[in-house]
Amino acid sequence: MKMAVKLKKEDNSGKDRPKKIEKNAAFLCVRTVAIRIKSFFVQQWRTSPAVFTAISALVLNFFIEIFCARSIAGGVVNMVSNPLIYLYNSAILFAFLSISLLFRKRFFVFFLISIVWLGLATTNCVLLGFRTTPLSAIDFSIFLTVVPVVKHYLKIWQIILIVLGILVVINAIVRLGIKCPKEKLPTMERILPFMISSSLVIWVTITSSDTGVLPNQFTNIANAYKDYGFVYCFSRSIVDRGIDEPDDYDKEMIDDIVSEIEENDKDYTTHSSVKPNIIFLQLESFFDPKHLKNYGYSGDPTPVFTSLKEKYPSGYLTVPVFGAGTANIEFEALTGMKVSFFGAGEYPYKTVLANKTCESVCYNLKEFGYHTTAIHNNTAVFYGRDIVFANLGFDNFISIENMYGVTYNECGWAKDFCLTGEIMKTLTTTDTLDFIYTITVQGHGRYLSDAEYEKIISVDGVNEDMKEQLSFEYYLNQLREDDEFIGDLTNALSSYDEPVVLVMFGDHLPNFEFTADDLDNGNIFQTEYIIWSNFELIVDDKDLAAYQLYAYVTGLFGLDSGVIASLHRTLSDDDNYLVMLKTLMYDMIYGEGDAFGGVNPYKPTNLVFGIGDYKITGARRFTDTVYVTGVGFTESSVVYINNFKQDTIFINENTLMISSKRYRDGCVLTVKQLCANGHVLNTTKPFYVDIAR
């Protein structure tokens, strides 16, 4: 019996042996092929490094195009539809990759450059899932300011995966750098590929730009990336900054422009003798969805806005971006300058305006005694507004850190209803005429498809993608709430006892895949504006560009100041209008400042965060806690004892609570307003504790 069992086991084991041999053979075959492929590439790398680098550039560019098109088919279409642009972008990559030939650890440098470009393409792919504007170099300069809002776009597990992925790549780079062997090529094989490729790329770029094959300006950066390739457009965004010096720029040219403006300005007539408070309301991603063709709604998503359009002066507003880029619409509306004259994808907020002033509606209205305030229910550091607004002439900046009782939507963005109170508080706090620039945030993407909320508006006709339809419905319901906010604000202003003009406009269309054919006006770069007032103002409807808006509004009331504003009011129909605008912009920001006599008259303001009193009035200990009393406290207020940060509980605008561990006679209390990234906006005067009193 035992012998039979043993034989049976041997027979069974014998049955498995051929399969195991087959598996081993298959593995060895695959391994052999892999080794031969590796040997082939290593051999090519060592014997023909320039050829290998050129082929690698073509392959790398193909993968980059796939990432940017967010599909394999899209990458193939981009390559086939415009092969010359594909080869040109590959040539730029070849110039970058050929740098590796200059180093002894050339494979490590080659790998590093390839990883950088693939990383940029991957980042662009992710960004395009949340916005329509592709990645540009300026995005890295605003990275720290957008960290606090990353939570609105990515879930925790996604952030963790991204961080882990970055750590894995860094580990691979470090290990490769340590283990990579040193190899030295003959001098000519090292230098010639880089010299020839870089010279060729520079020559082609200059020649193509001069002949118009490659554009000198990106009027639509999203389309530019599709038409001219990610590698070229991103590379250009690195070096393309500021405004190009106009041909024949000199003092005489500026004097001629200013003289022509002054001559025509004499004939300009105002529409009203009233000097009103002026409020600009920049509405995040706001537009009238009824302009979408073939879409049906269960009700009017914007009944208030629709009604106001019929009663008050209004028109289309041409903006420079679609789906994102709020700061650049804001820049145009505040300065009267055209953002497309700057570099590709540039945000002037993060470049020139970070350390320089320029003409703006704030500075111009100050000449007429206006107090200027910016209000935004988002963090103050977003787009560097905490710095830029001083250079634009604002006296006060009320950000979300200076607001209390704010409610949030399902995406985590502050709801806009809180802005009515902040606007009315500003009007009643100051004793002069007010210019208030208000920036909303509730309509900001991304738009959820799985949110639980009270649905007021539903939609038909989006497409067969249910997720897309649910996201659009969520946006429509946020839009409906913003429309109700507009109604509340106009009702509050109607009863205000001073004349008020409210200019409301959408900053750009929302981040959905709309095309011009989807809209009855046929333009994805148009929103709408309305000029509401609590007094009679008879003005014809007129279409404007965002950079013309403030000059048009202030001109209605004879608030004539500023060279650029006067240009918009008097010479907008002139054939050389935009040429003169660009020349003045260059002169004021980068040139000699001849438009205002060679000396910049605009000085940075002492920007105050919040408005009204902000101070400590008292402190009392109760057992193991201390109640700090004062004025102007919010959820962002933090108590410090002798400059040591305390865990702070917000009770109300007049009371904060802390532990009593460090609280003792003779200590010094201060309260600071902190942004989410820890940046301090303002600090109260020191409060000296005298427990005996």
C-alpha cells in the first residue's frame, strides 16, 4: 500500500513537470528578449549617442502629446495633423536632451531631463482636469499661494498618492545618480549635437516668429498649446515676460500720444453730474446659461440677473480667458491694461505688479476723494493679492480672514451671501465716497457630480455623460444662489441713503467643454455686465472689453483722470488705438514714464487688512481658561502670549478663548489674523495684562 501511494505521488509530480518547464522556458525567452533590447539601446547609446538622443526626443515628445491631449488617440492626431510642429517640438527636446552629452554621467542627466519633461506633461494633464488653462512657467511662482485651496480640487488619498509618487521619483533619481557610471565621449561628439540643435531651434524660432508662422502673442493660450505644442509653449512661457518695446519708442512718440488724447478729451461729455459710490462686483464663473443652445432647464437659473439686464445698461464683456484665470480679468478691469500684451501665460500680479505700481481705477478715483477697498471671500494670499493690492492703490483689503460667520458650499468654497454685509459695512464705516472692488468665489470649480444638496435647477441636453450632467447641475445651483445674492445686494443698496452704482460682471465662463458653437453669441470669451444704480441713469447698452470697463463707468460721471483711462474714453475707435495702448503700457511699466513726466506718481498704499476697529479691550481668567475680549475678531484670529502662539477658540467677533497656562500678571497679549499658510495679515496693539486691576 505504501509503495502504491509513493508511486502515485511520483506519477502526479511527473504530470506537473512539463508545465513548469514550459513556464521556465517562456520566462527565459522574455528575459532574453529584454536583455537583447537593453543591449541594443545601450550599444546605440554608447556608439551613436546623437542618433539615440534624436530618436528619444521624438518618442518623448509623442508621450508628452498624449499626456497633453489626455488620450492616446488625441496624441496621435496632434502628431499626424501637424507634423512640422511635432518635429519642431521634438527638436527643442533634442536640444535639451543633448545637454546630457556634455556630462560624464550623461545617462543620469539624460534621465533627469526626460523625467522633468514627463513630469511637466503629467502635471499639465492633471491641471486640465480642473481648468481649461494649460500649465505655464508662471504657475510655479503662484504655487505657494494656491496650496490652501488644493483641498477643493484633490481628495486626501489623491494628495497622498501624488506625494508618494514624487518621493518614488526622487528616490530613483538619487539612486541612479549614485550608481550611474561615468563615460567620456570625444569632445566633438559631446559639443556638436548641443551646438547644432540649439542654434537650429533658435534660428527656426526667430524666423518663424518674424514671418508669423509662430505667433508673437498668445491671445488664447489653451488653443496655442494645441496648435503649437506643449514643449514650445511651455518653453516660451519661461522666457517670455513683460511687454516688448514698441518700434521707434521714445519721448516724442509718447508726447504725441498724450497730446492726441488731451485734444480729443476736450470733446468728451458726461452722462450724469452725480458723484456716486462705485462698486465693482466680479462674479466667479458667472454667466447666463440661457445663452447655451439646445439646453433646457427646469427654471430660469438667473432670474434676477435676467430682470436687471432688461432694466439697466448692460452688454457683452470680452475677457481674456476661458474657464480660469480670474486674476487676469481682475487686472484688466482694475488697470485698463490689456493682458495679452504681456508674456505667454503671464500673470502680471505675480511678475511686475509684485514690486511696482501702475495707473489704476483706485489711483484715479483717489484724485476725487474716494476711499478704495477690495473685498474677497477667499484667502488674501491667493494670487499674491495681499501684496499686489497695495501697488494698485487700495486702502483696505477685506479677505475671508477678516470675515466671520461665513458658510461654505459642498466644494469648500465660501458662499457669497456674506459679501452683502461686508459691502454695506464698508459703505457705512468710511466718511468719504467709496470705490469697492468685490470678488466672489462661490461659483469656482471644480463642480461635484456626487454632492448632496437641495437641487433647485435641473438640466436637459448636456450629453449622455451623466457625471458631466450632474456636475453642470451642481454649477447651475451654485449660480442660482449667486443670483439670489445679487438680488439681496441690490435690495440692500436700494435703501442706502447715498447714490450708488453697482457694476456686476462675470469674470469668465465656467470650466466646461463649451465651444463657440454651443453659444448663441458664438464667443466663449464673452460674459455680460450690468450697470445698476439706485438713481436714474440713462445710458445705451454697449459691448466692452474688460480693460475698457472702468474707464467707461467713471467717464459717465465726469471722473476723468489717468492717461490710459482717457485713451479708452476718447480714442477707442481710432485705427491705432491698441498700438497706442501697448505703447503707453510699456512706457509706464518698463519704459521711462514719459506719459507722466518721467516720475511715477503712484506710490504703494499702506494696505490695511479688514476695515473698522481691530483691537483687544480686555482679558479675564475663569478657572483654567481665559476670555480675550475685543473688536473685529474672526475664525482666523489667533491669540499670542509674549509672542507664543496659543490654541484659540473663536466665540464671536468680540470674544476669543484660550488656555490659562501661560496667562499671568505682566504678560503681553496680541491677536493676529492668520492665513491658512500661516502668513500674518495684521496684528492688534499689545495688551498688557494687569490681573490686579
